[in-house]
Amino acid sequence: MPEAEEVFAYLRGLQGGICARLKEIDGGGAVFREDAWTRDDGAGGVSRVMEGGAAIEKAGVNLSRVSGGRLPPAASARRPELAGRAFEAMGVSVIVHPLNPYAPTSHLNVRFFVATDPAGVSDPAWWFGGGFDLTPFYGFEADARDWHGMARAACEPFGPALYPRFKKWCDEYFHLKHRGEARGIGGLFFDDFDEGGFDRAFAFMRSVGDHYMEAYGPILERRKDMPYGQRERDFQLYRRGRYVEFNLLYDRGTLFGLQSGGRVESILVSMPPKVRWRYDWRPEAGTPEARLYEEFLRPRDWAEGSLEA
Amino acid sequence: MPEAEEVFAYLRGLQGGICARLKEIDGGGAVFREDAWTRDDGAGGVSRVMEGGAAIEKAGVNLSRVSGGRLPPAASARRPELAGRAFEAMGVSVIVHPLNPYAPTSHLNVRFFVATDPAGVSDPAWWFGGGFDLTPFYGFEADARDWHGMARAACEPFGPALYPRFKKWCDEYFHLKHRGEARGIGGLFFDDFDEGGFDRAFAFMRSVGDHYMEAYGPILERRKDMPYGQRERDFQLYRRGRYVEFNLLYDRGTLFGLQSGGRVESILVSMPPKVRWRYDWRPEAGTPEARLYEEFLRPRDWAEGSLEA
């Protein structure tokens, strides 16, 4: 599928743009280390990782492109009939763990799949997937509204139905079932997306990719230098444990990557740099920490009116 | 099955004995917090957890007893024909995360299952499972030899075949497939054990339970006060990440517990108190940290001659 090169060129540019912007916001002189990797079967990618920045404790911005003889059933939930076809997949995954507990963790993924008919009879099937979501440690209504406002803006050129649909999907996906808890305040999640044909679907994926730093950049900038103490840092490290639990217990990309022999260090770059677990700990009522659970870790309509579309 | 009460009484005593011994070794005045819990369906347990001890950064010693209408297929790997039967399960699970990086993390589990025939025709099926394993951060040959010597001693009264068989099973089970790395230096792992009838099988399970602190106590005592610095602490926190990865990605008890609606805080008490992840980090050649990987995180015959049985 010739369009795959076009998508890959976009993804490469997206990776570069996000790294440049993160480095600029960090401002501390830390650089992205770059690791290009290839596997015998032709899979490969470029991982860019920053650790120990002034504002960013750890960030991973991964570009990867893999192909295989047999599409795993998990890769296309909507069309199980494609399982077993030869496929090509490419994507960009981003995770940012800021140092300041008032700055939220954020995550982006955009990906493109092509499944080819081994008999060569029907056209290849293709689809896009991805989204972005935000995980605050301390809740700020303004951040949540801006984040979801930008998520809605990313969807708006494609009609009013997409934002509420993909916002809901995101809430459902980033849910820690064993805790009955949302991972964060959500954002967008979509998969198996080919609606309206290639040009429109690709444009939508680009819109999601392009809106990510537009949404996250200003939030990171206004929180990264807020004064904080040990209490806030402890809570951040504690809450990061939930991120680990989600990624290792539920995240399809992580589990698929590890099971299919992907590059472990690129996949697990999503792990937070420092984490704490405390037995049966709960924040005291009335504290900002309790407020996170009560007011932010429950799905809410942050982009006013947008769910009525 | 009337013997279930006898097993439960042993497990309760084992929990108490382990807590008392750990408190004694810790010596810092920290106490075990006790949480008794029950669920609507009759499941229940007592979790005992110590945090912030002088020598023990976190320890969890859990007793639990659950029953259900349908035995999950995973619970008896050897006899899938029992899946779906009513069952009762009880066990003790122990995890100790010492503060000193020279002191290894250790883990014990002993459990008893009964599956009853709903038609009441055949006798109930029952079996024991469990084992103990050690996860050092810095390798000491003496510790590894003593640990496996005690594992062999636990098996010896039951014939020479058990130690090599359950030592091998332990090496296979506590393996991080995605890293191609052993979790630690192993020990014993057994399941579906009913060989020789109830009295012998129960005696074997008791022997494993009773040898755990006999094996771990002296090692913890001789390592807990060794001088160490930030470098050793950093490596300990980094290596603890592997423990998290194993437990959330592979550990059957953890996954079964979370999926079956067990008490989350009791199950995840196994999580280390503090953890670090560093991207693509590797110890420098020739360092004590590199030695751990080269000489200890590979299955070895630590109990001299015992594998020839």
C-alpha cells in the first residue's frame, strides 16, 4: 500500500516535532538519547528517551514499524476475520513523566495498520488507531477543560460525533478494573478507524497527533515550576504505581509488544522513573489528594456540552 | 473434607510464627498491622503487613481462605477435568522486602485446594502447592548455598527426587520471559501435589512452610546491617522493577487474585515499597552489579550434588 510511506513520513516528523517541543519546554539542557533498532524480521524503530531533565523526569518518544506474517487477533478487535493475515503496523508512542507533581503525566499513541490478503484477491484492509490521555496527580479544572477542549478541537473538523465517542472509549479503556478507578482524566481513544476513506481517516489521525503537544505543552509549562514539597512528591510517586499497574496488567500495546518479542526497553520506557507502593493507603478526607479521586478520577464531561453531540 | 480444618490451623500458626520471627529479626520496634477481611461470598483472610521497619522496609504475611462454585481452569494445571467443580482454597503468602540492598527479597507460598464432586459420587480431589524463592540484589555464594541447602533439607524426608524436581520447576516459573532473565536464584515450586496420600503431602507442605524462616532468617540477619551507599540502594530499587514486572505480568496468584475480585491491597502487598526504572540501563562489566546477572540470575546447582538424585 503506497500510502504507508506517506503515513510513515508523517510519523517520523511527528516524533521529531514532539521531541523538539519537549526539549524546549524542559529548558534544562537535557537531550534525547536516540536508539535505532532493527530486528531480523525487518521490524525496527527509533526510540528517543530523555531522563533527568529540569522539568521532565523521563520522556519516551518512540517510532516503530513492524510487519508480520500473521495479524494477532487482538490487533483488530472489530474485524476478527482479518486475524492471520499478513500485516504491517507503524506508530508513534509518547509518554512524559514530569518531575513536578503538579504537572500531569501524559501519553499519546497514533498508529496505522495494513492487513493484506494473502490470495491477492481483495484490496488490503487498513485502519488507524490511537489517542491521547492525561494523568494528573493534583487536579486542576482549568487543565482538564483545556485538555478536553483540545481533544474536541482535534475531532471537530471531522464532525461532532467523534469527540464524545472517542472520549467515552478513552474513559472505558484507561480504567483500572481491580481498583474501580480511572487512570486519569482521559482524552481520546480510537481504533479500527477507516471511516470516510483513507484521506479523511489519515487526516483525523494527523489531527490527533498534531493536537497532542498543543494540548499538553501549555499545561506542562504552567505547572512545571510550581513550588512543591515532599508530601506532593510522595503522592506523585504513589500514584505512579497505578500507571505501572495499568500498563503491565491491561495495556494492549505493552502486552502485545512484550508477547511478540518487541524491544523490551522501548516498550517499558513507559514505566515511571521512580515509584512507591504503600499498603492500603488512602488520602485523608478534605485534602487535595482526596480531591483527585473524588473530582478527577471519575469520567466527567470536561469539554462543556460536547457530550450532547 | 475434615482435614481442611487441620490444614487451616497449621497455616494460621505458620503466619503467626513468621510474623514473630520477622519482628524479632527486624528489631526496630515496628509492628505488623493486622487487617481481617471477609467478602460476601464467605471468602476471607487476615493480612499482616509491616512497613518502615529498621531492617524490613516492607513485609506482607497473608492468610486467606476462599471458596467458589467453579474452580478456575488455571488452578489445577495437571487435572483440567476438575475445572468447574466447587472448590475451597486456603494459603499463606509471604513477601519480605528488606531495606538493606545486601539483604535479598524473599517469598513463600503454601496452599491447599479441595475440589468437590457436585454429584457427590466421587471423593473430593485435593492437592497442595507452594514453594519459596530468593531474589538477591547482590549475590553471595554462601547465601545461595544455604538457601538451597535448606530447600533440599525441606524435601529430603520425602525422598531424593523432590528437591531437584521442584528446584527446576521454580527456575522455570520465576523466569521473566520478556527479559530472558531469572527473577532470582530460585528455591522450590510445586503444585498439584498429592503424592503418597494426604498425610505425606500435608507433611511435605508443612516442611516447606517450616523451612522458610529457617532458610531466610539467618541470611537476613547477616546482611541487614552491612554498610551500603547510594549506589547499592539505587541498584536495589532498579532491580525491584523486575519484581514488579514479574508479579504483574506473570504471577498466577497475583493475576488470579485480581481477576477473581480478591482484596487488592492484600494481593498487591507484594509490590516493593520503592522502585526505579531506568531506560536501557546495564551494569558496567566487572562490577558487583554485573556479577549478579552473570553468576546468580542463571539457574545453577547451588545444593551441591543434589541434582543428580
